[in-house]
Amino acid sequence: MPQTVESIQHAKSADVYDVKVIQKTLTFLGYRSRIIANPEMAVAKKEESSKDIEPQPPPDPSVLVRRPPVVTIMGHVDHGKTTLLDALRSTNVVAQEFGGITQHIGAFSVKLPSGNTISFLDTPGHAAFSHMRARGASLTDIIILVVAADDGLMPQTVESIQHAKSADVPLIVAINKMDKHTADVEGTEQMLLQYDVVPEKFGGDVQCVPISALKGTNLQQLQEAVITLAELMDLKGDPVGLVEGRVIESRLVTGKGKVATVIIERGTLKKGNLLIAGTSWAKVRGIYSDKGSQLKEATLSTPVEVTGWKEFPSAGDKVLQAQSEKQIKDAIEWRNSLKMEEKMETDQEAINEKREKHDAEYKKQLQLRQKLGRREYMYVVKTINPNRGKEEEVHHEGPSLSIVLKGDVDGSLDAILNTLDTYKSQICRLSIIHHGVGEVTMSDIDNAKLFDGEVFAFNVPVSETVREHAKLNNVVIHEDNVIYKLFDNLVDSLSKRLPLREEQEIIGEATVVDSFNVSFKKKPMRVAGCRVTSGVLQRKHNFRIIRDEEEIYNGPVVSLKHHKSELETIKQDTECGLSISDNDIKFERGDLIICYRNYTTEQTLDWTPGF
């Protein structure tokens, strides 16, 4: 019945509420659709139903008490940072405590004769400091900048100064190696002026203390300089509020489980407290000092090892105390959902960008196909230069898959071919050697065999004669009547053509703390005294030696000893002696030893058809 003007106007003004009608309409027009929540409603819901655990408001000034300063030591490689840390740590370690084994912890405290305490962060160089600063965590109150008096300011020294200024953290300069005959303390102080670090002797506010970390000279003077600056900064904290802190590091310790080194920023940590850090949580089972002794509680600015974590928290994560396990689980679920939403937004941006590029390329290819016609247009194997009308073979080195494609009708075949237009993988070539409408023939099997290919049959019959012919010629036939299953089989076939990929796995790492020269079978041999910092060292694997971020050795070790025993494996936090076959390489303190193994793994195809 012909429509009236009134009915047409009504149709234009009517709203369509039936979702199925909308979806069918979009499908008819050639679009795919998905239903999402109203973004405005989602934002409102997020604001209303947040179950996260947040830091407390600023405390009442009346409850604040003085707290110890938190100090990070930074400096250029080989300027004595590690030596100074060891010297400071040894001033507060009882000899032969715990069988002479030094307890590793990412931070430690030193109690001075005056009764004052300083907490030092033993962070692994500038990267960790930058990482914490990037998270908005200003853990450090003061930075001690170690500068060698015989070298002066070096690139990493300048980088450390920049870190301090960016984080707005005051500096104390420790001019190390003052006992060397080549030391130039005054010249080093003058070099600092070039980077707006003005020592007190030149009218500035930066304390410079000449020291010898190796001999322990002026260490007490350096510690007193820290206390003086801390008093001027008037460092205070809240000892009675809910616990807040920061994760310095986390690791697995035999007998303790998952352990996190935490520095307390607010409140007093006690056994049984419920803590959350990122998406990990703990019911505090044990609190340990940097010397390994168990504590009943941890107060402000105290670095401690905390046990009882369900998962490993990340370095720099904010630690907050919760009231109940339910509150923690709700908060973790909330944080995970926010992470998922952020990931989806990022993924959607990437998808949109790829879609725009694909649409432009597809329109270009569609115009070319319409101009040349279906029969002349070759999809992958050959490209046609319209200006010359000649065919050029596309050369490809690497894995490839050739296919014969047969479909029941032209529409089905076009849909499959249009999807194959999106295939742009660089790791495996896809070649369509023949496509057509109709059942699979003997000729299709012969073509597939010639190119070491496979046959993909969509909703078409395969006779027993053709099936036997394919079996005799080792040609695989994929029979599907659902399009996404056809593409699943195609992706699987492409993936099987990919070669295994060579990978390396780091088994363990160690740091050289000293080097020795010994005699083995009347031949001189260099030995590196090491401490395993992570994982294990296994003699059967290869080793790399890294110095100043450069590889100086890659190969096997000839000896791996603990005390006098030759061992196949050295565990974490264990000291050992290590020798290599290249006796020309002289080990130096601070060298990084990496134990690794080579292995192969399957590759993943970098293309999905979008179903």
C-alpha cells in the first residue's frame, strides 16, 4: 500500500527501541555492531560506587612527632657508592651475626652514638629512583651524592643532580677517595658550581664532606651532616594514624614466602595488620629489621621486611592499612576493573588507528579490483602493473602458505576474499593460487600439491574420489560451513608454518664484590668473588659479564665454587667464586654476572580476521 505523507513523517520522527531491528538494519547495510553501556552513566557509576582504599586526610599537627630522615646514596659508577653503603652498614652490624651471613634488604637503619637514627635506601641506581619518582613517590628526604675526588663530576653524577632537582630533594655531597694522592677536593667543589650546586664554603647551602669510604674516614662527620640538615627540614610524621608506606622491593625468601621491604611513612605497623599495595594484599605475619631480627612493631621512617603477602607488590606501590579483608578484596576488584577499563580504552585507540589505515588501503585495492575485474586481479601471489599490463612475481623469503579456496556461491567467496584483503602479516606470506565457486576437483588437489599448499572448502561437497586423491598426495582439505571456523583453521595452518623462535631466559644474576688471582694446575687463573642477587647460577648454562652496560664476555664458566666446594648450582643470597675460560678478562667490583639459557618457543601469527 503506498505510503502517505503523514506516515512517512511519522516514520522519520519515530524512535527505534528494538535492539534486534537496529542490529539487523546495520547488518543489511554491511556494518558490524556491538552494544556498550552509556559512557555518561558509566562515569557516574564509577564516581558513586568507588570501593578503593584511599590515603587518609592530613593529620592533626598536634599528633606529629619528629622522625628519622630517609637518605638515598647516588653517584657515578666506581666512585664508591657501594663501598660507602657497606661502610655505613658495617657500623651497625654485629660481627658474626647470623653465622656471618649479611642479610640482604633494600634499606637499612643506622643508629648514631648521639641516639639519632638515619634510614638509608640501598636502591639499585638511578633507574629505581626515577621509577619511584614517576609514581609520585618521594621516598627520599635527602640525597648523598658521592663524587670521587680524583675523577670529579662524571655523566652519572650530573644525572643524579638532575634527579635531585626534579624531585626537589636537598643534596649533601660526599667527596670520596680523599686519601688518594691524586685527590683534588677543592677542584671537585668548584666543578659543582657549574651545575648550580653551591657548597657552603662558596656561600651556598650544600654541605660537602671529604671522606674515605674504604678507610672509614669522616663517616661520622657525614652522618652528623645528615642529622643537621634533617633538623633544619623539621621532618615529622603521624605515629598514630592508619599505616601508610611505600614498597622498596619484593622477593621470595625460603622459609618466609613472599616478602616486601616497606618503609613506614605514617602510623605504626604491627603484626596482624591488613595491608594493600597495588593489587596485592597481606595480613602481616612477621616484621623483620634489616639485620634479620623479628620486631613487634615498625615506626616512622623504619625500613622493614614484611611477610604475609598473597602476591608480590611492585616497587614504589603505596601501602595502605585496611579495616577488613572484605574491604581489601573489594578494593582489589575495583582496581583490577579500572586497569581493565584503561586497557580497553588503549586497545580501542589502537584498533581505531589500524582500522583507519586498513579502510584507506582497502578502498585503494577495491578501486583497483573494480577497474581490472575479478579474473585479472591477483590477491597475493602476483601483482599487476596497470600501466604495463604485465605480471611481476612477488618474491618473499621466509615461511609461506599457498591455498586453494572454493566456495558455494560468489557472495560467500567475495566475503572470504574481502577478509583476506586485510592480511598484512610480514612473518608468513599467504598466497591464493586459485579461488572459485563449486566443489573441490582433482585439479584443485594437483594445484595445491604443486605449491605445497592446502585446500579450503566453504560449504561445498568433496567426493570420495577427490578425498582419496588428496590423501595420496598429502594435501590437507579443510571443510567448513561456518565462516569463522574456516578462518580459525586458516590461522592455525599459517601458525604451523612459522619457525620456532630463539629466546633467552635469565636464570640468575650476581654482582662481583671482589676479584682474586689463584693458581690452578700451575696456571694463573682469575676468580670473581660474587654474591647471587636473584635466581640461581647454574654451571651448565652460559654466562654474560656486563660492565658499564656493555657485554665484555659471553660463554661458559670453568669453575663455580662455594667456599672450597665445586657446585653445579649457587642459590640466591649466596657468595661464590667464579672463573671463566678467557683469562685476559680482569673482573672488577660491580660487574654484573648474568646466567642464562637458550630455548625455542612457538611464534604467534600477527593477524586476526576480526571475527
